[in-house]
Amino acid sequence: MIAKKIVLGWTTMSWLIEQEPEQKDLAARFLQRMDSGPIMKIPGAHDGMAARIAKQFEFEAIYLSGAAYSASRGLPDLGLIYSNEVADRARELIRSSGLPLLVDIDTGFGGILNAARTAKEMLEAKVAAVQIEDQEMPKKCGHLNGKRLVSIEEMQQKISIIKEMCPSLVVIARTDAKGVEGMESAIDRASHYMAAGADGIFPEALENEQEFRRFRAAVDCPLLANMTEFGKTPYFTADQFQSWGYNMVIYPVTSLRVAAKAYERVFTEISRTGTQVQSLDDMQTRKELYDTIRYDEYEKLDGKIAQREGGDAK
Ligand SMILES: C[C@](O)(C(=O)O)[C@H](CC(=O)O)C(=O)O
């Protein structure tokens, strides 16, 4: 009897302390925010800790970047990862934050059926929204040269199969056409992707204000801007994107880049001096770390279990 109570208690608690929303609720929140209100600032979170900190700072949604995910595994962003691996990381981010998550699913990791499989895995991981791009495999970072595109028809089929199989999954269709075929083609592709059921459009690698405004004037649906670092897009603020009519802005690789630079700094210090003391001010303290992951509450939970096992069922 006691054992049963404990099991029921666990099922109502997500990862392990907080109540985790359902996929449909997370997707509805994302959709509602991308359709209305001020621009949604969506930071990339490459791991569970980054996701928890994004939540502390009250971001309404987070982004799982293909580039950051790949780099976190020591790999380049060249389509070397698989859908199930990305779904596992996505699940970790949702469990640790309970936030709506937009996942970069690259090309859908292959052809049309692969895109369908990917979408199903994302749905099962409780992902709110996916971003799928119209590049050919092997894909490249959108801010590099030498990209190749799939046909409009193939991309439309990918979008429509995702919407058919996973209607509650929000789909942001990314077009890489601006850098390959030019602005008019990017606009044309966007209208075909919307016709296939995309909920929003991500025009990749626009290079100036005029291009952002031109795209907005021609495309009537929620739009996402990509404020990645060291790319083709100059540094604009969220307010600027908002004033040009954009609904969302992602900062896809920022968390990984700052973390990697911080490792570089402290590893240099340790290798040169044999101590990390000069870097202590740049670190989360033990308390800050434990507060972020709610360590105390896990201990309390553990205490309760120990008590119950000892015979106290309260
Ligand atoms: C958005 C992006 O696809 C990503 O993987 O995060 C990349 C970001 C980057 O490489 O800076 C992109 O192609 O823009």
C-alpha cells in the first residue's frame, strides 16, 4: 500500500520536482505568443542547465540549435546527427525547464519519411515547435556559402506530412533561398511553404534592414529572425526586429559560445598555473548551482522516501 502511494506520487511529478505541461499545452503557448504580443526572444539552450537558467530569467520559450547541439558533441553542423539523438536532448531541455521548446530539425534528417519520423519523435519528446529547412543533405550552416536547396515540392511535402501526422506540432519553415537564389525566390518559397501548412517562416541569413522589411512586406504570417553571432546578419536588437514586424528572434548558439569561451579561459589558467582561483568570480558558486537545479528539494524528496520506507506513510 505504501509502495503504491509512492509510485503514484512520482507519476505526478516531472523531472522530478516540477509539474511538466503536456505537449499540446506547450505548443498552444508557443503558438499564441508567436501570433500576438511583443516579439518573443528565444535563447538557445544547449543543455539542461542553460534551459533552467533561461527559465530563471523568465524567457517564454527556448531553442535547441542544430549547430550548438552538434558542437556540444564535438561535431560540425553538417547533418551528422540523428533525429533520435536530438529528441533525447530536447526531452532533457523540456524536463529541466518545462518551457515551450523550438527545435532545429535541420532538413528533417533526410527525405519526406525521415521528416515524418523526426516529427513524431519530437512530438513524443513534448516539443512545442520544430524548424525545418529547405536545404539538401548534407546541409550547412545558413550563414555559409555553397548551400543547395531541395525543390519547393519536396519541402512542401515535408511540411504537409508533419502537419498531417502531428497536427499539434508548430512548424516554422526556414528558407535558405536568399543566399542561393535571391530574395524573390525566398519570398516565393515562403508562400508555398505557408500553403503547405507552415505556421511561421524563418528567412535565413538576411543581410540588412531593407531585406528584413522587404520580406515582412511580402509575407503575411508570423516571422522569425535569426540573431546568430559572426554570421551574415548584422547585430540588430529585438526591438528593431519587432519594429520591422518580426514575431520571434532566436539567439541560437549564444549559450554554447559563452560556455566554451569560459572553459577555454579556466582551462588555460589551470594548465598555466595549476589553480583555478583567479576564475572563481566567473563561476556559479556551489549555492548558486544548487539553487538552479533545486538540490535541496531533491534532498527533501529523498528524505521523504527514506521516511516512508521506514514506515511513516505521511
Ligand atoms: C540556426 C542554426 O541553424 C543553428 O543550428 O542554430 C545556425 C546557427 C549558426 O550556425 O550560427 C544557422 O544555420 O544559422
